[in-house]
Amino acid sequence: MPEIDALFDSLNVRDLLSGHDLNDPTTPLSAPDLRLLINRLESHSLRIKSKVQSYLVSHHSEFSELFSTCQDAVSRTRLISDDVSDVVQLVSDRPVDVEIRGVVDEIREKTKEVRVKRESLGLVSAVVGVCEALRETKEALKSGRFGFAAERIREVKGVLRVGEEEEGEPVVYVLLRREWSDCFDEIQEVLAKLMETAVRFEVDWRKLRISYQLSVGETTGIALRTVLEAMEVIGMLDYGLAKAADSIFKHVITPLVTHSSTFVAVEDSCKTSGEIVEATLKLEQSSDHKTEDVDGDAIYSGVLTVVKFICSSLCFGNVTWIHSFGRLTWPRISELIISKFLSKVVPEDASKFPDFQKVIDRTSQFETALKELSFIPPSDAEGRLSKYAENVEVHFASRKKIEILAKARSLMLQCNFTIPQGLATSLKSDGAESVDVNASKHIVRLLFSSEMCVVSEAASQLVHMVHKTLEDVCVSSARVASEFYHAARDSILLYEAVVPVKLGKQLNGINQAAVLLHSDCLYLFEEILGLAFEYRASFPSSIKEYAVFADIAPRFKLMAEEVLQRQVQLVISSLQEAIDSADGFQDTHQIKQFESAKFSVEQVVFSLEKVHLIWEPVLLPKTYKQSMCMVLESVFRRITRDILLLDDMAADETFQLQRLIHLMLENLSSLLGSLKSADDTSRPVDDLIPSLRKTRKLAELLDMPLKSITSAWESGELFSCNYTRTEVQDFIKAIFTDSPLRKECLWRIEDVS
């Protein structure tokens, strides 16, 4: 109502009292103003009422329609409220939802029962169908309808999901699978027997027969092709052909390969009423059996004849059957040809490799023919025989490597690690040139020192073998050179692996084999260092980058040092035990004690002479001198120390000790003399064995007066012999009784700076 809204908007109290300031709160309205205001408000009120009345009158129809609509809505609301009240009352009196739920549950149960019965009916139908199929299969087997039986077996296998068993399956499935398995075994056994009957080899006549009309029980006229088809259907083709393949390989192919120049395969067939009922392959005696089959023509043509016969007469040209037969026989045929032919015609010399090309070409043609027949399995796409023949260089080198390593190993195992008697004497007196041929195997010249060295026959022959192998490396192709290089390295490493193990027990004792091993290792060390310098420039470029020997040389140097040090320690330990039996050289003035000490000294001398005889012929002079001086130093130092540790010696005792020292030195005179002539060095033996001078001086001290001993200390003579002040003082106290003279001498010794 815009007119009414405008009327209300036009009502303004300020306009009604326009002469009075309403914003001034201090000025109250007067009675006339209020009356004026009331009158004006009443006038406006009447005007508004008049406007409203006239608006209602002008819009009477609209308001009537609005009020009618409202009345209808109220009436409908009351009806709905009554209906809801009725429904609520109905539900309260009778629970319809409970009845509906019961009906729904009953419908669900009935539906479930129907579904279960339908499934059970389907299962029963399936079981009945499987049983009927198995029954039909057995009947077909009895009547010789193997094709039908095989198809039914395959169908039932899919229905029963054989091999895909799951947990919780009905027991009937287990029983049916068991029944199917029995039926499968039965047909498999029957088909296998038929194949065994179809393929026969008559050993006496060397004849392979393949029959096309077979029989089992009372059933006759079974075609071989039908048997093969049935085996393929049920998936037992490999199993069924296995025995026939084995027989053909054993009785036909093996003789053709191993005696290729003796037999030749000839085909034949037998017909009845114009139909072939039997195929025959006979091994006949070859007319030119004395001719050697160098190129493999007889082998390959014979095997190819047999394979063609099998493909046409047994497999009927069926690619699947041929693949199966080839899968069963080709690996064995190829291995047989390699072992009985190809491996034996590998050239002995690299110069004969061009002649072997004929064998390579013939082998390739043979495999190509077999591939065209689909006899070779797809997995052998590269051609096993061709690959072997084309890699003949590698096979040649591999065989040579095996021969080299076998020869090296045999050499090391057979070598007794001894040298001929008198070799060292002959070598020193007349030189290496005068040594006989057998002994010369033990005489070598060190590469870097040019000294003559005695080694084992194993070491000298091994080095000769390595040099010969590396000479072959220089004139060989890259692949052959690589194998020869590794053969040389492995031969050297073989010495390190075999000899120490072989000499294990001997290395724990004092013997010639141990020092011979030391010389071998020293010799091998220098030879190995020189190998790369001697041959590297002539090596094929492909192996120059990795052909090194210096990496293994230090191992032999270390082994030589370890073996020698072990021998030295064993000798020292043995001598120390012998000296221990002297009981510190105490109470030698008593006969029993003197004899014991004398025996101990004699044992020491005997052991040293034994070591002298073992070491001197084998060790290098310088090495022998150093090692023997080390041993003698330990002996003299120990004996001198034991005597100086005696705290009380009688006059007779000093005399006996002096006798023992002189006895030892006299018996060792030849040994000490050998040390002087061991090498060209002019250094005195006394300097190499400091305790020797000390021992000799001790023998003098045991017979010297007190003043002479004191004077020897004061002059520095005893000090030059490695005596200490304490040792001299203790020695004087042990020999001489306490007296003013002893005190004076001890004081003089103490006073010397």
C-alpha cells in the first residue's frame, strides 16, 4: 500500500509545531501547543483512516480471495491432522511394521532356499555330467576310441579345475578329481604302451621299426597317428615320446656318431594292400669304414638321415611332434657330437686352424638342415654346435690351459724337493758348466743378482713352462693369447697353493725341503718381476693393458722370508733345548755334571753341523752366512750368559768350563771356516757373531789371574769383547774369594769410566 506508506512518512511532529524549537530542552511545551498538537494528530488520524478505508474498498476482491485461500489452508491442515491422528492411532493399536518385517524375512529365507536348491541342483547336474564324461571316457578307452577319450579327459580337466584346487571346496570335487586322475593315468599308461609297441629296435639286426597299426587287448587297428594326437590333446606328448627318443638315441644315433665310418643308415618300408604299415631304418656296414671321418661328413649325414626318418615316419611332419622329439634328443645329440667329434678334432697347433674351417662350415650346414626340419628347439637359436666350432680358438686355448695347469700340478706333486748329493760341492769347485744334465735342472741363475742358485726341479721346470707359454702368447691371436696369459699366471699361483700344503709337515722340521722352498720362492720372485719386461712389448695389444705379473711377485718374496725365518727359529729353538740339558753348566767339577754338560755341548755341535750340511748346498752364500751367524749368535750368547751367571766357581770347575768351551770351538772350526769363505765380503766372522769373541775371551778369563782380568778391563779389551762392568765384577766375585786384592780390583773396575 504505497499511499498509506506515503501518508505515514509525511507525519512529522516538527512540522506540527513549526513555531517551537524542539531542540531546546530547557523550553517546555505550553498547554496551547499541546492542544494544537493533539488536534493536528487527530486530523491526521482521520485522514489515515479514510485512506485505509478507501484502499480496502478498492481492493475488496483481492482481500476476499486472500482470506478464502487462508481458510482453505486451515481446513486442509485440520484434515491432515485428523488423518495423522488416525494413522497414529492405527499404528498404536496394531504394529503393522512388525508384520511387514516378518513377511520380508520370510520372503528372504524362501529366496535363499530356492537359490541353494538351484545351486545344489546345478552341482548335482555338473557332478552327473562329469561322472557321465568319465564313464564315456572309460568306454572309449575300452573300444579304442582314444581321440574321443582324450578330448573328454581334457574337457573334464577344465571343469574340475585340476591343478587349481581351493580350500573349502565340496568333498565331491576331491573325489571327482581323484577319479579323473585314475582315468588320466589309465589312458596315459595305455598310450605309452602303444608307443612302446610302435617304436622298437632290434639289437641283433640293428633295425629300427615303426609300426602304424597297433593293438591293445582285444582292440586292433589303432593308428599310430591317432595315438600321437591323443597324447598331444592330454598333454603327455613328451612323456609318451621319451622312451622312444631314448631308445633311438641309444641304439641308432650313438653308434652313428661314435662309429661314423662303420655304419650307414638305410630307410625301408612295408606295405599291405597298398598302405604302408611299417617303416624301417637299418644300420648297415659301411663299405669304406676304414676311411677316417675328418670333416664330420659321415656323422652329420648319418644323423640327418635318422632325423628325417623320424620327422616323416614317426612324427608325420607335424611340427609340434617334431619339436617335442627334438626337445627330448637334441641336447644329448649335440653334446655327443661335441664330445665324440668336435672336441677331438680341435687343432693341436694354431697353424692348423684354417683346415678346421671345413668342419665349421659342415657343422653350420648340418644345423641349418635340422632347423629347416623344425627339429632344433627355438631355444637353441644360436646353434650349439656351430657356436662351439666357431669358438675353436677358445677351446684350443682352454684345452692348452688345462694341459699346462695339469702338467704344472703334476710336476709339483711328483717333485720330492731334494737335490742330488754332491751337487753343491761340484757347483762350488767346478762351476755350473761341469754339472751333469740331471743335476743342472736344479742350478739356475738369478735374474737380477746373477748368482747361481740351487732350486727344486719343480721350480726350474715351472719357470721354463711359463716362458714357453708366454712365447706362445706373443704369436697367438687375442683370445688365445688371453687364455695362455692366464695359464701362465695360474701356473705360478698354483705353486703358491700346492707346494706349501704338500710340504706342510716338512716345514715344521729342520730339513732340506724347507730351505729348497725358500730358494724356489726367491728364484720365482726375480723371474716374475722380469716376465713383463721381457715379453710385454711382444704381447698382442688387447692384453697389454692387463698383462702384469708384478702384483704376484711380492707374495713369493714374503713366502721366502717367512720360510727362512721359520727354519732359523726352529733351529734356534732346538739348540736352546739342547743347551737346557746342561743345567746352566753348574758343578762341572763333578764328573756326572761335567759329562752332562759335555753331552749338551756335543748335541749343540752335532745339530749345527747338521744344519750346516742342509743349508749350505741350497741357500745363497750371503743368505747362508747371515742365517748361520744368527743361529751361532744365539748359541754363544746363551752359553756365555749361563757361565757368567754362575755365582760360585771352584778352581776345578773353571778348568772344566774352559775345556767345554775349547771343545765346542774346536768342533765348530770347520763350520766357522765355511762362514769365512761363504761370500766375498771381507768382514770378519767375529763382527757378524759378536758373542763368538765374547765366548773365546771367556775361555781365557777362566784361566787368568785377578790382576790380569782387571788390567784387561782397564785397557778396554773386555769392553771390546762386549763385556759389561757388572758381568766382569760378578765373574770376579764368582771365581776369587773375598780379599783386599779383590776389593781393590773391583774398586779399580768401578772407577774406570
